[in-house]
Amino acid sequence: MHRRIKGTLVIATHNPGKLNEMRELLAPYGVEAVSAGELGLPEPEETGSTFRANAEIKARAAAKAATLPAFADDSGLVVDRLDGAPGILSARWAMSGPDLDFAAAMWRIERLLQERGARTPGERRAHFVSALCVAWPDGHIEEVEARADGTLVWPPRGTFGFGYDPMFMPDGFERTFGEMTSVEKHGLPPLGRGLSHRARAFKKLAEICLEPR
């Protein structure tokens, strides 16, 4: 049986971009959200081999440490021509010392695509994946997964969003995620279309775990 989310929810992330998106998605449901970073919770080692496994690791660790329900996302960019890379290593590809440098990570992807002769749109297919998990201190979990398909463009376009958004153009659009406002990218109906991978996964989660206020 599915369990409803009520009261305070820990968002198990230290990534400000993800935190902002998750808070915006949760806002219509009256859920009070506090981040793992604000609580000073450590980041667990992500040892899973799938997005879903890593989301569960993060959610369970935060729920145990905070003794509150915890909500985690594990997401990344999967590039067909790169045999699925960077995939679950999407954030690690951007690691530069203690900070994330996604501009360098996008350059790395483009260089590898050029080395493999991927120049046409059909050769530059990719998709974002988002796996969401909510874990309770008693061990109960709810989990969902979704994806958004598109094409990688170069040079990157737009200053909105975060991560690899400026080089990802979703199917059916002529603008990248980096050129879309937050409402356009992940706003849910009636304001938006729930376009992003995270919005699509969140919509699934909301149907089983959340009630509009």
C-alpha cells in the first residue's frame, strides 16, 4: 500500500539546483521541505549501479539521520553515442576539486562526440533520467522513475537551469532546457507541461504519495 507524505520532508541533496526544483514541485502540496545540507547531514557514498539504487541510498541515509521522511533524486544524462555515459556518473564528470564545473563536463562530452564523428542530430541523441525515492525512518520506501528524450546541441545555449541543461534540447522544441524558465521546464499543469525528467517522475510520485492542499 502506498504511503502519503505529510508534515516535514527532508530533501536529501546538497545541490542547490536540485533543491530549488524540488521545493517548487512540492510547493502546491503544502509540504514543509528542509534540505540535508541545511540539517548538516553527511552525503552517503553512492555505490549503486542504477539511478534508482542511488536515489534509495540517499533517501534511506537522510531518513535515518534526520528521523524524518526523506526525498531523494538521482538523475543524470545518458548519451547514446557514448554508450550511456556519463549516466550515473553525471555529477562526477563535473567534479573539479570541491566544486562542480558543468561547463568543463559539457566540453568533455562534446569532445568525445566529435572524436566519434557524432555531428548530425541523429548521432547526438540523449536522454535525462530521474529516479525519485521517498524513505521513512521505519524503512518504508516509495520510488518512481522517468526520462526526457532529446538531442545535444553545441555550443551550449541559455543560462537557466543547471548541470547539462544548456546543451540538451528536448524533443519537439527548438530551445534547450537552459533557455527555458523553471515553469517551462518543470512546471506541472496548469502552469506548465511537466516537461523535464524530474517533473515527469515527480508527477508519478505525486499521484501515489501527495495530496494537493
